[in-house]
Amino acid sequence: MTATLQTKKLRNFIDGDWVEVEASTAVINPATGEEIVQVPLSSSENVHQAVYAAKQAQKEWALVPAPQRAEVLYRVGYLMKERKERLSQLLTMENGKVIEEARGEVQEGIDMAFYMAGEGRRLFGQTTPAELKDKFAMSQRCPVGVVGIITPWNFPIAIATWKSFPAIVAGNAVIWKPATETPIMAYELASIFEEAGLPKGIMNVVFGTGSTVGDAMVHHEDIRIISFTGSNDTGRNIAAECGKQLKKVSLEMGGKNAVIVMEDADVDLAVEGILWSAFGTSGQRCTACSRVIVHEDVKSTLEERLLAEMEKLTIGNGLDERNKIGPIINQKGVEKIKSYIQIGKDEGAKLLAGGYEWKDDSYQDGIFFAPTLFTDANSSMRIAQEEIFGPVVSLIPVESFEEAIKVNNGVTFGLSSSIFTKDVNRVFQAQRDLDTGIVYVNAGTTGAEIHLPFGGTKGTGNGHRDSGVQALDVFTEWKAVYVDYSGKLQRAQIDVD
Ligand SMILES: NC(=O)C1=CN([C@@H]2O[C@H](COP(=O)(O)OP(=O)(O)OC[C@H]3O[C@@H](n4cnc5c(N)ncnc54)[C@H](OP(=O)(O)O)[C@@H]3O)[C@@H](O)[C@H]2O)C=CC1
Ligand SMILES: O=C(O)CCC(=O)C(=O)O
């Protein structure tokens, strides 16, 4: 039986209460065009209420021993596990990704809960020798206070868990603004936190637009960090505003990720990697493969096998297990993709497959785009430089390994890259020289594991990482503590000539 929601209109979760907001807008299933639920359009006043509650609650939460804070995350993990199928179906309904991928995303959230709960017994600082006798020196992680989390529609639950779980285990309180297109995962996760016994005010969900709710969060002086994932334009604006306030900001933005296929690659394996990382989630991933840098010796073989496999991809509602390609999030997304198809043609790339909005009698109100393959692209073309966020991949032929690395690095983004080769020397050279935060060898560009840092170089971010133990650096401040137990005032005096 397909999962359903008990309510026709979601409510904010503020200070442990479900708070109704009058204004709302419809959440649409992109595969069917049907309304699933109404989502509140909150005001900046709703943000202020949430921050006030969070600020009070956080003072107590910071005093709860971290292993006890972690207990809540263990319970969250078990509840998510129990509800995995429900969460996955609702995720497919609001976002469109096929159910197999939705299950994978929910599993990332479950893994993150258990992983970060484990950190509750670590949260390591350092002890170090002091310069003086009878003196002790150490550093420790401290919570920052109230943290703001702004998340996109393409990973409505995983990204939120990468950010909120480390924040909570570290002793912070959270204000979370999910994307207006995909609020259901936030509603479900807030219910899970409530059931798991998280104290009131530690997790607050405020639904509404970026321009109102997100903006109020960015400007609120009691929110000490903004952790954001989304587009580069929005991320830059947020960073500029946070800069003015000297507010910490962690950004995870776009990608122009490439798979490199060398002449000695297992081409069938490369085809599989490209298929999943280019067309999975209909290419709407920041880690999606949108360039294939192929050695000219294997170019025609790769094209032929890729085209044959692309033909087998079934498009449709992601709730039907047979479908491999789900919808595009909204019509604006399709228009953006279409504009890049035209740009690619005008630039002289050769369209081998797809390139059109896919329609079918059974999905008259759904929004789909056919998997698309360009070939004979070059690195200076806009289709090879800019994030399209759709199922579009461009083949760029190269003559050597060195040229492949140069083309890979010749974009303003630096999130994920991959190389298919059997040459162990090239593997090690590539992992050293590829200028991205994530490198895969003999696998596609997607499929991050939550215990490793997630993020990228150059225009992809601003040096911070989601996920992994590194996420704790975003949500904690370091404190250096010196304890002098000599009973007299000592001064450090070490001169090294
Ligand atoms: N790297 C990635 O993972 C992602 C990249 N993108 C890229 O961005 C493009 C546009 O997608 P879009 O959803 O519009 O991305 P946005 O960057 O606009 O949205 C991401 C989040 O930021 C919020 N937001 C928007 N404006 C502001 C603001 N002024 N202040 C604070 N928060 C704000 C959004 O709210 P709301 O939408 O509710 O108004 C949403 O929660 C895509 O086509 C894709 O190229 C998009 C999503 C993820
Ligand atoms: O690759 C993954 O598993 C996560 C990717 C992600 O967050 C994204 O691509 O937007």
C-alpha cells in the first residue's frame, strides 16, 4: 500500500509544538501533477519565534552530556529504519526520484544518525604538554548556539541529516528551512525527533520561501551559522550577507562533474557508471556526471554501447519499480534544460540521443525529460562548463591522460570526478591531480558515503564539508583551556634561538 499523509496542510514545528500558519502553497508530485499537501508560507515573525525558542532550549541542551544527546540520535535512527519504506515512498512522491534511489537516500539518513550518535562518545579534543611545570593544556569542541540550515529539493532528507545530526549531537539548536518544493521529509523527520524525545526547541522546522524565511534566518543575529546547500547564486548572496555580519557560513553548491574513460578502461563498466551518475535522479544531483572525457581510441565504442543502454532506460512515475528515470522537479527546471539543448546545438555539439521533453499518455501532467547525449563537445562550450541539472551528458574527446586531467580541471566547479582505467599508475596520478573534493576510480561520480567528507573545491563551496567527522568543524567552536595547578602565577618563557 502506498504511504499517505494524515494531514492536508503541514504545520511548522517550533518549540516542540505544531504551529499553524495561514498562508500556504501546494506541494505537487512532479510525476503526476497532483497536489500532495499544502505547505505553510511562514513569515519572518515565525522565524523570530523559532529562534527565540531555540536560544532558550540550547542553553540546557549544551549541558546534557554528549553521550546522552547521542541517545536521541540512536532513537531517531531506529525510528527512521522502522519507517524506511514510508519515508522512501513519500520522498518519491514529493521529489520524483525513483523508489530505489529514494530508499538509498533514506538509508544515508539512517546511517548518518548512527554514525553521529557514535560521535557523542568521541567529540575528541586534544591534550598537549603545556610550556610550564604543573600546568595542563587542552582543546575542546563547544557548541556554537543556534544554527540555521537551508536545504534544497534534490536530496530532501539526506542533506538535512548531514547538517542537523552533527549540529544536535554537538549541543546546538537548529532552525531548518527545507525547500518549498519538498517539505514532507522535514515534516516526517520533525515528527521522528518529537517521538525520539528530543527536548523542545532543539529542532525547529520553519516552512516557507527562501526570500522570506531563508532571508530572515540569514539576517537574524542570534543564528550564528548558516549551513546551505543549493545554487551558486543563492549561496554567494548568503555568503555576502553573512560576511557583513561575520557570521559563519558553510556552502555546498554546484558541480560540473566528469567521468574520464581512458583507452584501457573496461568500457562496459564505464557505461554502467555513466548511466547511473548522469541519468540517476534525472541528473538533478550536484554530483551528477554531465561530462564524459573520453580517449579518442574508445570514443566510438563508448558512444555505441552508451546509446544501446540508454534506450533501455524506462521513464515514468518513480513509485513504479520498473521505471529507472523519474521526473524533473518543475517546469522551470525543464525550461532550463531545454535552453541548454539549444545552446549545445548552437555551439556545434552533435546531439546523439534525447534532447526533448518526454510526454506520454499515462503521464499527461508529469514533467519529464528524455536522457540526452551530446558528442564532439569541447571544453570551452557552455554545455561543458555550466551546471544544467538535468539528464544531459556531453562527450568530450581527448588524446591523452594529461589532456583528460586538464579538461576535468578546466571548470569553475570542483565537486566530483571519476576515472575508468586499469593502469595503477594513472589511478594514483589521477587521485593526486584531479581538482575535486571527491574522486572515484572505476565508478561513476555519485554515491557518497556519509562517514567521509562531502564537498568540493573552487566554486563548489567555501572550504567546509558536510558529512564525515569534518561536519563537526562546522557546528563547533574550538576552545583552548589552560589549567595551572602550581598555586602561583607562572609565566611561559621559552626562547628558541
Ligand atoms: N548543488 C545542489 O545540490 C543544488 C543545486 N541546485 C541548482 O540551483 C538551481 C536552482 O534551484 P533552486 O531550488 O532555485 O536553488 P536555490 O539555491 O534557490 O534553493 C536552495 C535553498 O535555498 C533557499 N533559498 C532561496 N533563496 C534564498 C535566499 N535569498 N535566502 C536564503 N535561502 C534561500 C531555497 O528556498 P525555496 O526554494 O523554498 O524558496 C532552498 O531551500 C538548479 O537548477 C540547480 O542548478 C539546486 C538545488 C541543489
Ligand atoms: O552523491 C550522493 O550520494 C549525494 C549527492 C548529493 O547530495 C547531490 O548530488 O546533490
